[in-house]
Amino acid sequence: MTMTAYLQTMERGDLDSWGTPEDIGSETVEGAPECAGSFDLGSPDDPVFGGLYSVTKGKYRVTYGFHEHATLLDGEVALTNEATGETVVYGPGDSWIIAKGTPVLWDIRSDVARKSYLAVTTDIPA
């Protein structure tokens, strides 16, 4: 059993390069964002997985293939639910929950944004 802390005061080490948004099933809309991350619990092949994710400035579009709870650790992002048009701007310490199947436009407004996340790939009744 492990316990992983993601504290505002902790050093931000290097994450594994995940490439461009296209490499993780997304579509770049503006700029040239680069993604990186770690799996600290499970992997995307498991029903539950989580870890850290970072992305550099730009915009990309993704339809979520999992349910996600995330907390922004660094930076500023605006997330737009493209199904409803609702946009929320997040800063360090802010959290969100996004349901599987939701189309989201990510607008990374800082040089880099980092989040911790927990994802669930199984379907959950509405």
C-alpha cells in the first residue's frame, strides 16, 4: 500500500513526456502544447488510475474517455464544456470533476499547468 502526497509546497520533478495532445487522443486547437505525466496509481488499462499531468501553453480539445477528479497544482487553465458552453477558470488549489464523454476545450493560459488527477474508466449510472 502506498500514499502519495501532492503538496503545493513540494518540488515539481520532471514528468515523463507524453508528446502532443494528439498523442493522448486530443486535438490541438492553438499553439504547440506539450504534455507530460506520471501514473502513480494503476494505468489507463485499469478501472481506476491516477497521478500527475502537465501541459504547456496552448489550447486543445478532448472528449473525456473516463471520469476525472483533478486539482490544479500550478498555473491557470480555462476549461470549457463544449456541450453547454460553460467556461470556468481554474488556479492553483482549484478542483473539478468531469464526467466520461464530456467534450472539453482546454485553454492553458500560463506557461505550464500541472494537476493531480484520479480517473475512473468504468461507466457510472447518471
